[in-house]
Amino acid sequence: MVTDIALPSGRTLFGGISHCAPRPGVHSQGGLFFTMKRISVYIDGANFFGGLRFINPKYSDTKFDFERYIKKLVDKNQLISVYYYNAPLKQHYNPKIYWKQNKFFNRLTKIDKFNVVLCRRQKRQNQDGGDYYTIKGDDIHLAIDMLKDAYENKYDTAILISGDGDFAPLVKYVKQKGKRVENYHFEGNISFDLLKECNFNVTIDKKAVNKFFYREDKKLTIKDIKVKKRK
């Protein structure tokens, strides 16, 4: 965390010692003052899913605890908002995964200050004539929101969770507004151009993913209790 000594905006005298009254948004920790930063988080859902699969093909974003992870990133700073961008799967393509994904989206919407932005999937054909779907408009929505929030001075630091190099120009413009941009990405799923533009870069590795594995809160019932028989 970045710390700085607060300049006195007003002074009070106590016991012959002059004390600096902290500015609004400035907090004391260990005898020093640190400035609380306003932070907004922007998550490229499809890129995040691809990063998880790069670590382990069996990993899924539905099993990642975004709430705890964001709290860890923000730390003692002020969380303004979180935006998560993705697109729902087609129900006829795989009904089971479709409903599992919908349950995941609903869970995210219940997190405080979490905004789920759902785009659409566009049908395409590969060289063999088979159908596949690509997400349309997620990167555009992310770029507009981050840039708009920067111009409206809603945050001091933007956390971009994506390794997509298409966001490099966006980061450049956001920094021109005097904002700091931190990037979190997966190994093997990052653009060098994006790394160069961001003020701070962190790789999300397997250890971090396992640490923030999502576990549903379930009430313990008598059926869950296994009684060991005495020998």
C-alpha cells in the first residue's frame, strides 16, 4: 500500500504538542497516515475463464471466489464499483452448463457494488463447417465504462483483470486523466503492449487460484455428520 505523511489541514494543541488533523480520506495506521484510494475493478470474464483453463483445463470461473479476491486486491482502500463482462451461453448448446453459468451470474449480482454486464454471443463457422460462438461487444463495454468513470473522476486507481492487448490504448488514455491502472493477468495469457502501459502488473498463478476457490455456505445437517463407531 502506498503511504504518505499527511500535511496539516488544521492543528490542535494537546499537552504542548502540535498534532496534525488528517484530511478527509486520510487514515492513521501505525502512527503514519495513508491516503485511502478510490478503486474500481473491471473484469474481462471471457479472458479470465481462458486464463483459468490455461492453468488447468478442469478449472472454471464458477468455482472462483471473486468477492474474497476483490477484497484482497482493494485491501484498506475504498471500493467504488466492480464490473464483470461476459455473455451467456446458448441454452440449446449445453443446457446443464447454461444453467450452471446462470447460477454463477446470479451469485455475482448479489455481491455488494458488483455489476454484471452481459453481452451477446455471435454464431460463426470454422473451416470444417462447424458452428462456434464468440462474445460480441464485451471489450467495447469495458472500455467505455473505464474511460467514462475516469473522465467523471469516480476512481483514483482502476484495476483491469485481463491480458487482452486491445486494452493497451484504453490504459494510455485513462493514465492521461491522471489515473493509475493496475493489471492482473494469467501467465501465458498476457499482451506485452498491455504490460508496458499499466503502472503495476501481477500474474495470477495456480497458487492464487487455489487460495480463492469458491465454497458455498451450507448448513450442517445430521446427515452430514459421520459418527465413528467404537471398536
